[in-house]
Amino acid sequence: MRDKGRPTMSTTTHGFKSSKQDFTFGPWRVTAAKTHIMKSKDIERLAEEMHMPSLPEMLFGDNVLRIQHTDGFGIEFNAVDALKRVNNMQDTVKVACAQEWQESRSDFEEHAKEVVKRYDWTYTTDYRGTLLGEDLQLKVSPTTERIDLEKLKAREQIMFFEDVLLFEDELHDHGVSMISVKIRVMPSSFFVLLRFFLRVDGVLIRINDTRLYHQAGQNYMLREFSTRENQVSALQHLPPALYTDPNEIAQHLSLKLTQCEKLELPEHKPTSEPSNTPQ
């Protein structure tokens, strides 16, 4: 198998360093683009389109991780499609959480109006990627097959690695809500971790993970989505320092949901230009 990477192309705009990297893995082309935060006027326009009163304060609308086959189909991860999966209407779970937050804050009045607006102010998203292609797309179906995480622990050369932040918000200095995507490409496979991490100080910690795995030569990918969550009151036996480290706290959170899918590769070449379908 012939693998090649292209040098990083970097530019600096208004103090932000932009970069774009391409890496070829067999018939796949991996593209990782990182650039500056969206401008305020663009964020306001996007918020109107999404019927949300506000969007994350650090929104990287042009950041993307794309994995595309030479036949045009594939999957990508971007901030705008992730936000489209945020509930823009108030729901009972989020309101209950907001009420706990209100009760735990002495400065509640300052933020009362913000947390009762009709949208999910935590920006929780169950985004799992955006399928690429129109006539040809990866075929998604439930499966009992699981990603072999032990196999991924084996020592193998990492030919390409990238970590792309999509959005982050500090919830008025009372926590953090963020989503980022990492990829590593080895000689035998590639592995993606898309992680949404939420910490509302004194209230809860939530992690939504999407793992994507493809072994070279196979005609499918495996995608696993999981939700882990606990009230902070149930985590008081742990050192508070763990609350701010998603990698450390994840193993202590209760598993609430797991969904496993097989993404099968189509067999025929496309006949028209590709389009995007959020999943």
C-alpha cells in the first residue's frame, strides 16, 4: 500500500495560524483543516439560521476533518453540522439541569435570563459525522460487531495524526462545553475519536464519544457512539482535578447509551457531484 502525506500549508490571518494537511491512505484522502474563529457577524447569522439565541463563543466554522474515498463518498466532521444536532428547543432534562445550576450559584441572577432561553445552553450534540456523496454514500446499518480497542493498543507506527477543535464555550465561566475530533492513521488502519465534553461546575459531567475504525482492505467501517454522564454529587469520591480532564474522568462516568453501526462502502462509482448529509 502506498501512503503519502503532503506538507502542512500554513498562513496567519489576524493573529490566527491556519493550516491544512492532506494524507493519502490507499484509496482514502484524509484532510485536516484548522483556521481562525468565526467572525461575530457570521456567528450571528448562523445563530439566526439555527433559531438559537447564541452559539459557542469559540466556533471554528471552517475547521474540518474529512476522510474521502477516490470515488467521492466518505465522512467528515465539522462544527456547523455538529451544532445542527443541538436541541434548539427547551427540554425537561436541560431545564432541570439549569435549575440545579441556578441553585448552586450565588450569582444566579446575572445569568438567569441566559439559561432559561429556549435552547440547549450546554450545546450538547449527538453528532456522529457528515456522510459525503450523493449517488454513492456509505451505507449505515446497526451491527453487533465492535471495534477491537485492544488491537488499537498494539504498538504500530503512526503515519499521520491530527487533532481538530470544532467549538468550545466556557458557559459563563461555570464550566466547559467543547467538541473536537482526532485521527490517527497506521499502516493497517485508521481510527477517529470525535468527543463532546461537557462540565457544568457543581452539576454534571457528560461525554458523548463517536469512534470510527477502518481496517485497510475491508469494505466497511465500524462506528460506535456512546454517552457517559454523572451528576457531580456522585463523583465526590474523586479528586476534583479529574473533572477537568476528559481522558481521566471518562472511565469513571456511568455508561448511559451505546450504539454500534457498520458503514459499508458502496460498490459503484458516482455519476454526479457529491453532497453532504449530516448524521
